[in-house]
Amino acid sequence: MNSTISDLMHSPVMTLTRHQTVGHARALMKEHDVSALPLVTPDGELAGIVTASDLIEDHADGKPVSTFAKKRVFTVRPDDGPHVAARIMRNHGLHHVVVLDRDDSGSRVTGMVSSFDLLRLVEDHRFVMKNAPTPSKRANART
């Protein structure tokens, strides 16, 4: 079975808008047991991301999340393979990527994939293990 991001992602996704506060973000993360929330515009376009590690800093509960949200957000598409998300996370030291579905009207946040989702894929054995390389006959003949 070839898994895709849509098989792994969590959906629907709780999101924040720029005017929402640190206190609101903390409450959403706790209530929904998540550690990252995409920041979206009023039109639903992706504008940033707030993670639990961003909230470790001493931000006042009333501070708008837009003042510190990361603007650079790494994304994948629902039909991408899990290896795409894994490569992005590994190369950039991330624990989450946002899933964007793009169509003629633009793009919208449709899910999130975390490093835990990728670990669950491995744990459930929903991956194809490659065989280890075998020694060549030429190498065996020399011994």
C-alpha cells in the first residue's frame, strides 16, 4: 500500500487569525492536544504558523499571535508521499508541515502532518522496506 499525505494528515485543522491572542492559542493547543496552529488570513490563505515552542517564551496572554508567528511555512499537498513531508521536516528541523490543497480559486489549509504521524506510519508498517544490498559475486570470488 502506498500511503499519501491525505492518509496521514489530521483534518480539519484548528487555525488562528492574526488578531487572536497568545492566550487563545494556548487554550486551543491544550483543548485540542496539538502543538502547532496555522495562521490564516480572513480569506483562508496561509499566512504563518504558531508552534508550542513559540509559546515557551514569556508572551503576555493578550499579545496578538501575528507579532511573533513564523511567516515561513513549509507545506505539502494531499497527494504527496510521506517521504516528502519527512524530507522537509528533517532538512529544516521541523515537527509539523501544513497540508495545502490548491485549486483554481487559490490554496486552503486542509490538514497538518506531524513527525508523530510519520512515526505512526512506520509503527503500523505501512511502508515498503528496501532490501539491503547484497555483495557482488565478484567480491565473493576474491575471498
